[in-house]
Amino acid sequence: MTTFVDRVELHVAAGNGGHGCASVHREKFKPLGGPDGGNGGRGGDVILVVDQSVTTLLDYHHSPHRKATNGKPGEGGNRSGKDGQDLILPVPDGTVVLDGQGNVLADLVGHGTSYVAAEGGRGGLGNAALASARRKAPGFALLGEPGRSGDIVLELKTVADVALVGYPSAGKSSLISVLSAAKPKIADYPFTTLVPNLGVVTAGSTVYTIADVPGLIPGASQGRGLGLEFLRHVERCSVLVHVLDTATLESDRDPVTDLDVIEEELSQYGGLDDRPRIVVLNKIDIPDGKDLADMIRPDLEARGYRVFEVSAVAHMGLKELSFALAEIVAQARAAKPKEEATRIVIRPKAVDDAGFTVTLEEDGLYRVRGEKPERWVRQTDFNNDEAVGYLADRLNRLGVEDQLMKAGARAGDGVAIGPEEDAVVFDWEPTMMAGAEMLGRRGEDHRMEAPRPAAQRRKDRQAERDEADREFDGFDPF
């Protein structure tokens, strides 16, 4: 049964925003109380948070679909809907978030580091919030926006100071078991270690972590064996330790050739050339192993490697190795630049940025793309004529109609707002003014206007009678 997973594809969906409410206040002796529809609640976000107690992505391997809760709709009496609850997903330290194309979205290192993987939709405004001096009694409300959703890939890159690399059965698991309190599986057959093991080592005043990378064989960087799956775990390490088997039973192998092969695989993987290397000649408790170690050590030192002869079984040479690694780790930590305070980068929009674009496609369709037009379309209830008119007013004030005219659009041409998979398409009819001015009194209720003076009311009634008399004088029943 799988107990360690370091790469998963996660399907995340944020909560939808609640719809706004279209309501009119009703109370005894107050028949015209005005609009009192509340706003919809915001949809919950999906947030990835680094948790030190989590060491694997196994939970997401078994349950890859995660969704936050939706916001509640608004209600009458100016009651806003409740916001959806954010969904917090704990991930191991060192998790990298990628999109479907492999682009890095976030690199989560450090306890508490968070990333919003999917943002919840905004709640729709109720008609109380939409009321204005010109629109005193809106008969509509805005719909809540759908939450963002999509697929992301989580990759775990172990956060360790030292990485042990080498052929299978070179003694990496044995070495990490005696240097630290880790208890990996140890056996006398290849590929015993199927997952990276992590241990904590204390050498003097320095405490550092050490990890072994299983399954490195020729062709590992191209996917052979298990190497490609776990080479990512050495990317964050400060020092690489080559563990060479000086007592191998395979006649076609020798420690120097093993070193060259592993170095070639690390070079093919890329990004590790700047890491300091240490060579550990393991299994010197075996007579043949000690003789071979003495034979090849001068050659390795001539190449510039620091060489340590150890025996994990007999606990020989371990103290010198642990303190040497502590020294390198301390130097690497001191060389790292100090973390700067978080900076807020402000990128103002260009003066001539209209906030949307109008393009003519090959099929003769004019497509409008932009954050505001697409959001307004998602918020519109197209079953409500007043809401559609309100959308037309907003688009016209934004300048969409002017841009369509400049792009060469004519009456009856098709116009689409939004991306191809989720667009609103309509036949364009140009107007000389915004929809509200053209239709006159959308959203107005004259019963809520201030009463007219008595003299004005008498004058208006007389004008209505005069108009009726003129119509009657011209009436011809035949």
C-alpha cells in the first residue's frame, strides 16, 4: 500500500458567491419603504498552508477533489448572506505548486507559508446597494460570481541540508540510520528504499537534516529506475554526499565508475553543479573494502573531493563525517542572503488602458475581453430585462460601444463578451446614448418621488383635460 506520495494532481474549486436579493421593505403604514435586498456572501477560498506535521501528499492522492463552501444569498431587511468558509489544505514544507503546463505558481517553504490556489467568487449586490438618486427602486439584484476552479500539480521537494546519493545497496539507508534517529528499511537487495528518508543530525552546536535519494542508476535522469521521481528531493540540499560501495559483489562495477555515473545523472538533471561534494567510501569494515578504499582514495582526492572512509555497520569514521558536514552546512547557511521584508510592488495601469479589448475574429465575430466586462456579464440575470438594461448602461459607460464602432462593427454584427468556452453572444444594435437615457426611467418609481405642489398638480390636471378635449374633437366614428 502506498504510504509516501510526493507528486499529485489536485482539482480545486473555490466557493461561489451568493446572489444578491431584490426586495422591497414592507411595513404597516409604510407601503413604500424602499429597496432592502441584502448582498450575497463571498465564496470561500482554497488555501494551501505549510504545516510541519505533514510530510507527504498522500491525503491528496486518495482525495484529489477539494471544494470550498459557497456564500449564502442575501435576504430582505438589508441582511447580507454569510461568507463561505475558506478551505485550508495543509501541505509539507518544500511543496511546489505548478499549473497544468508546468509553470511554477508558488514555492512553499517555511512553516505557515500560504498560497491561495483558488479564489472564491464575489457576492452579488442586492437592490439596496444598487439604489441611487436616479435608480430609486431597482427591481433586480446582481448574481454572485462563480469561484475559480482548475487543476494544479503539487510536487514535494524535501527540505534537507545534506543529500546522500549513490547506487542502490551502497549503504545510504544504513548511514542515515547511524547518523540520526531515522529508522529506514535496510536489506541486502537493490531498491530497498522506495521513498526518501529524512533524519536530523546534531554535531556540536550545529543541527542539520540529512536525506537519502533512492534508486539512482544509469539513465535515472531520463526516467529509468526510480531516480527521476526522487531527484527533485536534492534540489534544496546544501551539500551532496556520494556514498560509494567499496565491497560490491558486482564484478562489472567499481567505486570510481559509480561516482562518474551518478555525476553524469546529476548533470543531466541540471541545477546541481554549484553544490559542494563529499565522497564517502562505505563498508571499510570488510577487508577487501578497506583495501579498495586505500587504493582509490588518492585518485578521488586528486579530483578535488574530500574523502571519508566509514563503516555504517561498525560505526567507524562517523564522527569525523558528521562534523565535516556540519561545517559545510554552517558555511552554506551563513552565505545565504538574509530574508528581506515583504515588499509591495505597485504597478499602475497605463493612462490609455481602457480595461478591455475588442478584436475581430476570422468568423466576423467581435470579441470583447476584459476583467470588468466579463465580471459584469457573470453578475447579470438575463431573465430580468431591467438587469440586462443595467448591464448595457455599464458597458456603454465603460466605452465598449465606442470601441466597437472604431473596430468597424455595424448593426447586426455578432458580439461576444468573454472567452470562447463561456461567452455571451448577441447581435449588436448601436445606440446614440446609454440604455438608461434611451429607455427613460429604468429603476424609477414615481410614487417614491417628493409630492408636487398643489398649484403644479392643478396645472397638470388641466393640461390632461385639454389634451383629452383635443383628441375628442378630432374623433370620427365613421
